[in-house]
Amino acid sequence: MKKELEKIKELLKNAKTALIAVHIDPDGDAIGSMLALGMVLEQKGLTVTHYCADSVPKIYRFLPGVERIKRELLLEQRFDLAFVLDSSDISRPGDKIDLRHAAPVIVNIDHHPDNTRFGDVNYVMNASSVAEEIYGIAHYLKAKIDKRIADCLYAALITDTGNFRYENTTAETFLIAADLIKAGVNTHEISTRIYDTKPYSSIKIRARAMKDVKFAADNHVAWVVATEAMMEEVGAKADDLIGLVDIVRSIEAVEVAILFREEKGKVKINFRSKDKINVGGIAKRFGGGGHVKAAGAAIEGEISSVVDMVIAEAVKYVKASSYLV
């Protein structure tokens, strides 16, 4: 990928302004990587604007610079460069922004296997997280990785590796983590904020949803539903559902876990796979995408109909050996 790194370096020489955009429903890798890249670009003299159509989940709001993320941009705003992070397709940042109108050059930085290479420069590789890629870019540009950048990258790194539990964790991942710790990261503080600090409303919606967990395909498929009525009943917000699908996946015998969340006429779906099933393929069937073990989609429709349709497809994938990884 050295050729792409050199292209990025050359683009920065003639740029003064940059937009950094991430996908809707942002996760820790998207938020942490965006903030870290922004600080790297500012070291190189650029004026940076951070954009995300959806609000930052509460568990990531401790990260330095998070208050600078904008949910809306002026129609007339233009930038020399647009960096699009953690997005397999140009549509992933949402329909409130026209990236090709916002900047003449798009730099696509991603690690999803189904990335469409939509950028003018495509820094797309097999990595545990976008954080690993931003770390590599920072080193190539000879940027100083200070504690603020390190905190953002470490938060991004642990969220996409499940705190170093997922199989996308490699020796390189640990080497990067070690370097970030040397830069001043307090691992306990960041892990506690992300994994062990939850509002009571989060516990209540988990309990409410898990009470009605359902199974199919000899318990290999399991799912929970969070309707708008349920959310209102316990005073929960979308942030409170983070991690729920992973609890479902942890149930013995479950291979595919799914969370269905009702929101303003749409059903947002989170897929997780424990071992053998490519849930990215299931998500793609419904206009979504992602990784082999973690993916998502959003479907317009009534929630019970969407659940029936998606579960039927998931069961088909589990039973069809041709879809096994």
C-alpha cells in the first residue's frame, strides 16, 4: 500500500482544508479513527472539519476533540480533500451529504472486505480496524503520535477487536497497542469507559429485550427485538443497545445473533457471527454490509415483517453449507 500512502502524502502538500466523514450509526473505530486522523492532518497544517450524520454514542464522548464533530454542513462548504473512513461504500456516510460535491478528491480509508473502491485514492487493506490504517498513515507522514492521538486510536482499536478478543486481532495489532501505551494511553480508563460504564436504562432495555429472545435452526440463530414502545417504556436511547447483540451471540449453540431495532419507520439490524457463518453476506442481501463476523443493514417496513424476512434468510444461510466460511 506504499503507493497509496505516497499519493496521500502528495495530496496533502497542496491542500489547505480537509473534510473527514464516517458512516452513520458510528462505532468506536469510526469515531476514534476520525479524531486521530484529524489531529494528524492538523499537524501537517490543514484545517479540518469532522462530519458524522448521527450523534456520537455516549460511551465515546470522552475522546479528545469529539465536541468538534458536526452533524450538518453548509451546502456551500467546499474542501480540498475529503477523507471517508470505515465506509465500504460512498453512501455509508448517509444522504445528508454529497461527498463528490464537497471535495474534488476523495480518499477512501477502510478495512471492509466488500469495499467498492469508490475513492480517487483507495487505502483499503485487510486490517483489524481503520485505527491500524490511521496509525500507519501517521507514521508514514512522520506525525507525532501524542497522548490525544493515542487515546483515540486505542479506543478505536479495542472496539473493532472486541478488546483484543476477536480473530482479527494480530501480532501487529498488539505491537500498535504497545506503542500507543508508550505514548501515554491509560488502558484501564479507556476500557472501563467503553465496556464497564453503562446507564441504568441500558441494563433495563437489555433485560426487557432478552426476556423475549427467540431461536431458530436448532438454536443456531437467535434474535432480540427492541421496538420504539419498549425503548420508551424503559427510557432507553439507541446508545443503550450497544453490546446487546454480543450478549445474544454468547449463548451456547448460537452461531448467528441478530438485533432488530425499530426507529422512525425503519428497522436497523445488527448481525453477529460466532464462528462459521458469514453475516456480511446476509446483510448484503438486505442492502447492508460489513465483515464476516459483524455486519449491519437498515430496512424500511413494519418490524414483525422485517424480522420474519431476515430470520428466514439467516436460517437459510446457516443450513446452506455453501455459505459457511
